[in-house]
Amino acid sequence: MKVHLSTASRCRVKTCAQGSTGSTSGNKTALITGGNTGIGYETAASLLEKGYDVILGCRNEEKGRAAMKKLEPFARKGGSSTDLAVFDLADLNSVSEYTKRALDEGRPIDVLLNNAGIMACPLMRTKQGFEQQIGVNHLGHFMLTNNLMPLLEKSAAEHQDARIINVASSAHYPGTIDFNDMSWENKEYSKWGAYCQSKLANVMFSYELSRKLQNSGITVNALHPGVVATELGRYLFPSLTSEEEIPWWSKPLLSVATSFLLTPEQGAQTSIYLASSPDVTGVTGKYYDSCKPKTSSNESYDLEKQKKLWDLSEELVAL
């Protein structure tokens, strides 16, 4: 599937969803993957407070509904609402089923924040057999974004300001795309090599898509949120997400390591900025860090590799 086009300030820290199903308020709508936890949750809270209706894209329905309950005060304050979209980025059939339902509903999407991710995990594979990090961080979001394009076009036709935001990482800098073995089937697995590759894919996907959508009213940008204390670090700092006791000797080291991490609220600020600030209206094809554009890696700007990644991704997810 090719992307088709129909004819149709400063970064500030704020303490930033249960409402009615569907948007009849005239508010803008944001879909946030991984919106039930971490920086996704904090972004949802802030956007709700600003008057955006928010769809939480979650894998676990129970956790999603619990997050909606916690977000109720922000939704009331902003006169906004929350919805829940249950799908698993590690299963392309699940992504496809959700997007078909969304297209049938026809609700325009003003902001698509591809936020969910996994980092430095042991070798695992998605439902379709892809290495888990490239599968979840890149391929699942690649399919989601392409399938939801008609709903972003609806928003662009009305506002000329639909936004796609991909949460990448500074870990993309040492990353490289192995086009011959992107899923680590024929070489020794490196959890960090796989993570860096997936984050480079996020940046390159953003750049290629921004060119495809040029002058469409839909912008595409990527960002580094900082090193944040969230569930993303579940395989590095298990005590952040688990009630299991950690060895006594590791507690001082863990305390030092985690003291340098940003809070989820701090880590969400660039996502909030790119989703809602009028300062970035019409700005596309950029990589942001701390709410400011920044130069990404040399490889990320390679136009031939961007196109090659797009074509390979399109083939792998069977668009």
C-alpha cells in the first residue's frame, strides 16, 4: 500500500481520560499508543487538559480502563473525553483489525502519537516472527500509521494541521539498518543493537513519510524523550515495574542509576509540544530533543536507505 493523498514556544512542564465514547464535542482527537502508562499517560493527561479528546491505544484492556479512570479529572477540566483502542503492536493482525474498525467509525485523527515501545529485551519474536523490537517499535507503528492515513487526511482537509509524531531515541545514533537480516535470524542477537536499529527506523520512517506527505496538511516529526523512568526500562531496571525483591547488593547501584532518569512528566514534554504547540504548525521532517530541532545521525538522512526501509517495511507488513 502506498501513502495516498486525497484532494481534500517554549517547552513548559505542567502537571498534566474517562469521558464519553466518541468525539461529538468538536475537540481535536489524539490517538496515543501506550497511552496508559509512562510518557504516553502524561501526554494524554496534558492533552486532555488542553481540550483534546484522547484515544488510548493499549494492548491490555484492563490497564487501559484503569488509566481512563485516573484521567477523568483531566478530561473534566478540559471538557474532553477518552476512548480505549485495544490492539497489540506485536501482532499485525491485531493492528489490522483495529484499523478496520477505526476506518468504519470514520472518526478523524488530528494527532497520531506513536509512543509505545520496548527496549533492550531478550530475544523474542512477534506473532508474525519478527524480532520483537523492530516488530513493535517500527513495523507495528508503520502499519498502524499507513492504515489510519484516511482519518488523518480527514483532519488535514478540515484544519490543514494533522500531526504524526514518532517517539524515537538518541539511541538511534549508533544504530544501523541491516537490510539483509533486520530480524536477527542469521546472526548473534544483540539486544542493544536491535534497539538502536529500531529507533533509527523510527527516525528514517519519519523523514520518508514527511516527504510523501509534503503539502498535504499532515506533518511528521520524530523525537527523543530523554532517558525516562518508565516501563520501557523493565528489562534494565526491573524494580521500576516489578514488586519482586532485588538483591541487596544491587540496590545502591540501582539507586545511583535511576537518580539520573527523568520523570515520565518530564519525558513527555517534547511529545506534548509537538502534538499541541502552534509553534510547530506546518513543521515537518524534523528530529526533536528537549522541544528543539536537532540533527539526527548521518545514516538517518540517507535518502536511498530511507526508501529502502520503506519498501522493505511495506513488504514485511504486506501493505
